[in-house]
Amino acid sequence: MLLIQDPTDNSILHCILAHAREHPSDQKALLSGNSNDFGIHPVQEQLRQAGVNKFFSTAKQFLDWFTSQAHRDDPLS
């Protein structure tokens, strides 16, 4: 299924989707600066259906979220 016009990015997306579907119980997030391809609605919808519920277009966004996740599991915080 062609979701992204660039063949390399489309292949990467399908690898991400396959991996996400193979691990349904894991929490999943995607970090990509390529929001022109990976941030569009049809791609985001496919990612959500595969269980990738977080998309970040910058490392700062990801690190802020990741840090907050670590503190959720920390009994001292």
C-alpha cells in the first residue's frame, strides 16, 4: 500500500507498521523530523491503528515526553 510517495520513506513506514503490529502490548512512539511524510493524516491513522500513539517531529518533544514517562514509573516522584 502506497502511503508515502517517496519509495524509501514508504518502505520505512511499512517496516515501522509491521514491527508495531508484532508487538501489540508495547508502548510505541515515533520520532521523525520528516513530518511532511510521516505527519500527514493517512500515515498518522495507520500508525495509530498499529499502536504507535505518539509522534514527535523534534528530539526535544520526544525527550520531554520520555522524561515524563520515566517519572511516572518512579515511586519517588
